[in-house]
Amino acid sequence: MKRKWVMSGTAVMLMLSVVLGCAKGAGTDKPNEQTSKPASNSAAVDNKDNKKPFEGVTLKAALVGGGSYEKLYESIPKFEQETGAKVQITYKGNFFDLDKKLKIDFASKSDDYDVISNHSSFYSQYVDSLEPLNNLFSADDMKDFTPMILNGGKRDNNLYMIPRLADISVYFYRTDLYNDESNKTKFKQDYGYDLAPPTTLDQFKDQAIFFTKNGKGINGTQFAGKEEALTGRFYELVNAYGGDFFDKDKKVILNQEAGIKAATMLQDLYKAGAMPKGMVNFLWDEVAKNFGNGNVAVYSEWPGWYTWMDDPASTKVAGKFDVVRAPAGPSGVHPGWSGAHGFSVTKSSKNKPAAAALIKFLTSADNMYADSKLGNMPTRQSVWDKVLSDAKASGDARKINFYNVLNTALKEDFRTPPLIKEWIPLSNILYPYLQKIILGSTTPKQGLDDAAKDIEKMMKQSGN
Amino acid sequence: MRKKNVYLSLNYVASYLLMGVFTFPAVWIILTAIRPDKEVNASPPVWIPETVTFDAFAKLFGGNTSTGSIPFHDYFLNTIWIALLSTVFSVMIGTLAGYYFSRHHSKRANAVFLSMMLARAIPGVALSLPLFLVFSKIGVLDKISGLVIAYTALNIPFATWLMQGFFKEISIELDEASFVDGCSMWGSFAKIALPLTLPGLSAAAIFTFLTVWGEFQISSLLARTVASKPFTVGLFDFTTQFTVDWRGMAAMAVVMIIPSTLFVIVAQKWLIRGLTFGASK
Amino acid sequence: MKAEASLADRQYVLKESVFDSLRASKWLFAVVFVAPALIFLTLVVVIPMLYSFYLSFTNFNLVLKINKEFVGLDNYVALLSDSTFLLSLLRTIVFMTLAVNLELLLGLLVAQLLAKPMKGEGFLRTALMVPMMMPPILIGFQFKWFFNDQVGLVNNLIYAVTGQTTQIPWLIDAVLGFISILTAEIWMGTPFIAIILLAGMLSLPKEPFEAADIDGATRFQKFYYITRPLLAPYMLIALAIRSLDISKAYDLVKIMTGGGPAQRTELIWTYVTRLSMVDSKFALGCAMSFVSVAISFVFTVYIYKQLVAARR
């Protein structure tokens, strides 16, 4: 009898000890192990110089990855060397995945990172969990940033996001197709005006359909077809058709005339085969690759892709494309859905000054200038000026055109989506309806009416 | 006789064709991992890589969190710990319970047994919602321990089911003989039954290990950062803002397939026996 | 004679004492052996599920900071009027039924093929286990690529064979998307069933087949009247395990289509996560998750009952 108890007792103890031991191991041991390794390398340096401001601090970050971000992160060891802080990127994904994660983490108070990647379209949702940066960044720190872009990260006079790059789309088009003589004659014949990069959305639609019919296996155009990528594109088209998502009283009006026109255009283009069938599954990556593979004639794209696109090692269209300002709608407005990528500090951070220092480092003029080489639009005036003068000095006509177009777009067309915390929830409701419209399983009017109804309901629930 | 030969060769052709179908995705993953980047999404697809490169693996193994590369080492250790610990616990607990249910057949015992199996039938998504809230309250969200707890519970029913089948194969006479020798109930279990069911034990362990190793529904919600993310969730690190690094993903996938491949090859026989024991009776 | 009797007596007495001790320590036995399992399951499965059940009657929202209020059956009523939910429910039931049946059918076929002694049978049987080695999520990534309409293998094969270059929108069209996901599911599940059935076939007694040969039975007759009934318990085991795992199709859908486009390929499991985590309607998600639990239970109990019946 006794033996049984002893044996089962030890079994339970054994189990418990392993469970507990493991919990400890997961929680504390590992980060230590991680920090100790690289730190020991620079231990000698550390001892000599005790002035490092953030010695022993470990900063955790949940960030966006890919593209120019990877290059940026490769510079982080320099920051670690300078400040003594240790940076751990504990999460990496695209903005859509990051947003889903952040929302849930903040809501359940399980965020345990100091710095996050942020976006002007997203940050409004989590201002409650973000640290206002007014006290962490002096006026001096911020004076170089373009005010318009900086304002994209402000709410009630509090700054929540330091912008790293500004984003506004321009239209990329294939010069080889547009300059092709037979295309030119054929187009003039069919449509009665000269084939040239589109300046209006009507021309854009004509040309997209034209190239679909005449290019072998080419789709005239394409858009990203899901998530906020689709919502945003739709938003700028609605703007161009003279409408908006909300009126002044925050009433949903996206199902009015402009919305229906924009949706109809998307549906028409898809129906005509002028957009790839798989478009509704495309995100930024697929869109860019598709153009890079030479499958598309003209489309709206972020300037950050320019360098990649112009590299013969990565695409088939290197040197064979150019950019133009987004074609205007009947209202005279050019589509200009824009935003800024940036960084924020979480309220839960225990090392806010160190977190702010990391952001200052990541958005420093040096780093931003290096980023701009990859095609990013800098948010510091000084860097932007330098980039423009570099382009002029290069004498490269395409490059000069690229930056001129960007400069115009930035000055004239920069429009962020409504800076409300419901923007992404709105998008999550809207984009499946837009997909339905594009795929032709509902009419533009019906689809938008249904979406508007759901959005109204959501807005009301969220306290508007 | 000729007809039989035709059948046999048809059988050969069909069998090997089928094996092609079943192994192809795995082969393709390996090929993707070692081919040059520009071949990865080429259309039409490139079948045999022109040159072989192990860049993706080098990059993967050299990853660390401060430069933003994929923290492969962390994912690897997380996955191993989670899979090993939850396998050990669930098989241990499942073995005990399995022994009990193999020796008790009252109505009540059967009802308990059935409800345990029902617990296993709960879809991961359904369980992960409340677990997320509970775990965040008790502070094991995004901890290896949390995932171990969840997976242990989830795998207990299956381990119990497998083990009770194995224990049933051991005749009750042996139990009795051990009692005669003065063994207690525990002694009889530990000295007689357990050694005889080692193959079953390993089948249960392997099956649990593989299940946990590849699990995604629950870990995608409970593992939030590099502190606890296993491979299955870490794979999404390759889908970044601008690109999907299919080749890097494939390299990690290859690493993910290796242990399961080894396990399955080594322990095939036990596994099959473990899964089919009851049917032969 | 006398010695034998006394031996039997002694055995009888021994048995009695064994069962006495069994009875005496029954409670202890139960506690030591079953309690860990039950405690674990209660803490990690039962209590959270009860909590989730409670939540499903509230308006709990993960992101909007509204007070948790009791709303009765509102969530369940909302589900009944949600056409996306009803469609995904229907789709899930069709999916489960088709998947399990096709997997069984194909599994039988594969097992039948491999049951013949062949050169390289060891290799063939190991190859059959490859899909079991791959985590479902990897399978999803691979099949997503196979069915990609632009660079995917399937379309490229079709181009090569037919010479046509019309892109077939595998993961876009509602029916084709369903078929693509079903294909991945079948690829994932069939080998497991085949392996178990193969083990069953290899253990079948030879006599009935020899007798049937003498009677001049056809291949089909032999299969239908001998193999099939003898294999029934194996089939049920395979089905039982498969059906417990059927919700793993979540991984496939999540990767291959994300339930889209326009929620055309949503299965109930993916819709649960979309509602609760993306749209942050947590309570509604909980309500829906109970519908998914109910389906799984019905499915499992049905198969388990048959399993028990077959084992007797």
C-alpha cells in the first residue's frame, strides 16, 4: 500500500518539476542566453567605455519584414554597439498580419515589446496602447520631418508614430508596349486618340482593355485584390470619381454614385479579362512580381518597388518601364491613397527612452538616405532634397522623371484614408464585398449597399 | 498466366506512379530549397535546378533576432521542447489511463472513456479561443509551458486509446500471476504490462510527437513571438510586407520534415502495429 | 486425482484473493491511473470550453472596449441569419463527407495495389508515409503553389498537354477552389488510411481466398465478399482517427485561399477564426465554434459506435 503511494507520488512530483522547470526555461532563460552571446563579443569594448546610455537594456520589437526593411535591420548591431542596448525582433510579418497580431495582443494585454512597426492606416486602432511621443522626441528631433507626413501619425495633438517612409502610388507602364508602332496605329484606329500613358481613368480603362486584346497573354492592368490593399485602391478610385467613404457627419456614403462608378470600373476590367483571374488573391508581392514577369501593361504601384523592378536580375521588364502620375478621375482628383510606414513605442514598454533611441536610429538621416537608394520615399526634408538633387545630377532621364512624378504626387495627391480606428475593421467588412463585385457575383450597387449597411452597424457598435 | 502478368505489371506501374504522386510535394520542397532564387517562381516551372545552391540553408542557420533574419535557432528549440515535453507528458498520462481502461469495463468507465475521446474531437480553433483568454490571464500565453499544457491535454485521449488497446492484448492472467508473486497493482503495471507494451508506447509517442510537431491551429493563436513560436508558425516570417521568400520557406520546411522522416522510417512497424492492434482481434 | 483437485482449489483461492485486493484498491487504482488524465482534460479542455460556452451568450468583443453583457441567444440567432455562415456550414459538411469517403475509397485502392508482393515494396510503403510526415501547413503551401493560376504546376501541365493557355482560376472559382482544397485534403489523408488497410490486408487469412479460387470467384467477388468484411474493423479505425483530424483542413484552407476570395471557400473552422480574431467578434466566434464542435461530435460518436460494434 505504502509503496503505491510513494511511486505515484514521485511520478507526480517528477511531472510537476518538469512542467515548472520548463515554464521557467521558456520565460527567462532563453532571452538571457540570447543576449549573453553577442554581448560577450563586445564585452571588452564595454568595459572601457562606461558611458553607454542603455547598457543591459533589452528591447523587444514586433516589426514588418522584407524589402528595404531587411537592410535597415542589418544596421541594428551598430545601434547596439553605440548604446549598449540589445535588440530582439520577436515578431516579423507583413502589415496585415502584424496588425491582426497587435490588435489581439493589445486587447489581451499580452504585448511585451517596446517598439513596433506602424502605419498611418493602422495606428489609430491602437493609440490607447501606444506611448505619445511628444515627450520622447524634442522639437529638434522632429523639425526635419515633412510636417504633412508627420501629421499622418498624430491624433489629438499627440504624436504616436515616427514616419520612416512615405508612400504614394504612381502608375507604372511598359514603355516597350506603349512605344510599339503597331500598337500605336491600332489604338488610334480603335479609340480615336493617340496611345500615350493615361492621364485620365477613362483612358486607363481603354488602354487596359486594348492591351488585353492585343498583347499575347498580357493583362492590361491589375490591382491588389484583397485585404486593405484592395480597400485602399478602391478608396482612391472613389476619391477620383468625386466621392468619399464618409460624409462630414461620419455617415457612410461609399455606396453613392462615385463608389458605384469605381466598383463598376473594377468589375468591367475584370469581366473584360483586363485583369488576371487570380487577382483577387493578390497582395503587393504578387502584383509586383506579375508586372515584373512582363504580364501587365499599366498599373498602380508603390515607388518602393522601382529599384527592384529595374534590376535585370529580378525582373523581365528592367529598363522597359516608366512611371506617370496616377490618372485623374472625372472630378479632376488624382487617386492618391497614401500613408507612411513608421515606428511607435508601446505604453507597456519598460524602457521608453531606449525604445525612442532605437526609433531615432532607425529613422536617422543616414539610414533614411540608404533606404532611399532602394526606392523608398524619405520623410525627412533634408534627405528628400538630397535625393532629388542626386537624381538631377545623375542625368538619367528615367530617374529624373521618376522623382519628378513622385514629387508631384507627394505635393498634390497625398491623401491618407480616414484616420479612424475603424479603418481596418471597415476594410475587413468591405473587401470581401468588393471581391464579390469584381468576380461578378453581385452588382456594384447591391454589393456596396450591403457593405455600407454592415459598416454602419460596426461603426455604431464601436461607439460612433 | 499471361493475364496475371499483365495485371502484375499494371500493378507495378500504378504503384510507382502513385508513389510519385505521394512523394512529389516533398521532393519539390527540397528542390525549391536548393534551386537558385529566380527559378523559384518561374513560369513554366523549371524541373531540375540548373545549379544547386545551399544559400537558403546558410541564411537560415545563421539567423538571429537582432538583425531581423529568421530566428531559426529559437524556432528549432521551441519546436523540440514543445514536441518532446508534450509527448512525454501525454504518453505518460495516457499510458496510466489506458491501463485503467483496459482493466475496467464498467458502464461508467466506458462513458468516461468515450467522453475523453470526444475531447479529442474538439476542433483546435474552438479550443484555442478560450485557451487564448485563459492563458493570457494566467500568464502562460506565448510561453513554451502554455503550449506544452495545451498539447499534452489534447493528446492524452489518443494516447489513452492506443495504450488501452495494447494493454488489452496482455492477458489478465499475467496480471494475476504477478499478484501471486506479491506485486501491487502498480508493480504489476510497471513490471509486467509496461515492458510488454513498449512497441505500443513508442507508437503512441511517435504519433503524438508528429501531431504536435505539425500542429498549427492552436499554436498560431497561442504562440505570439519568438519566445514560443514553433516552426509551423515561424514559417509565416517568410511572408513579409513585400515578398514571400519561398526558397527560405522551403529550406525551413526541409528541416521540418527531417525528424518526422527519420521517426517514421525507423519506427514504421511499431506505428502501424500500434494503430491497427485492435482490429486484428 | 486428489492432487489435481487441490491444485484447482488453490488456484481458485488465489484468484479470489487477487480480486479482493483489486476491489480493495479500486478507488486508489482509479485515482492514480485516471486522475492525471481527467484533471488535465478538465483544466485544459472542459473548463475553457465551458468558459467559451458562457462567452457565446455575451457580446464580448476582443478589441472594442465594450462591457461584457449577457445577450442570451443573440449570437446564435445572428448566425442563423448569416448567409456566409450557413454556406460555410453546408460546405464543411459536404467537405467532411466527401473527404472521408473518397479517402476511404482511394485508400482501399492504394492498399490493394501495395498488398501485392512487388520489387521495392519496402520503398513503396515508406513512400506512402511521406504525406504523414509533412505538417498540414506545408501541404497547404505546396498545393497553393500547385494550383496557382499563373505559375502553378497544374495549369502548366494542362498547357503542356492541351496546348492551350487559358488560365484556369483554381483558387478563385468557388467550385474549383473547393476541389483544390479537397484534393490537398485527400492527398494528405489517403495514405494514412491506406497504411492501416494495407496492414489489415496483409494479416488476412489465406484460406477463404483459396476456397474462393476453387469456387472460381472473380477478383471483384473475392474483394467484395471476403476482403471487405474482414477489413471492416481496420476501415473503422482508420476512419475514426481521420475524422478526429478532419478539422486539420483548417490549415489547408488558411494557406491555400484564406477562405477567400469573397469568402467562397470558407469552411466553418476558418470562419471561426476570421470572426473572432480578425473581425474581433469574439463571442460570435465562440458561438460558431460550438457549431463546429457539435458537427465533430456527431461525426465522432457515429464512427465510434460503429467501431465498438465492429470490435465485438
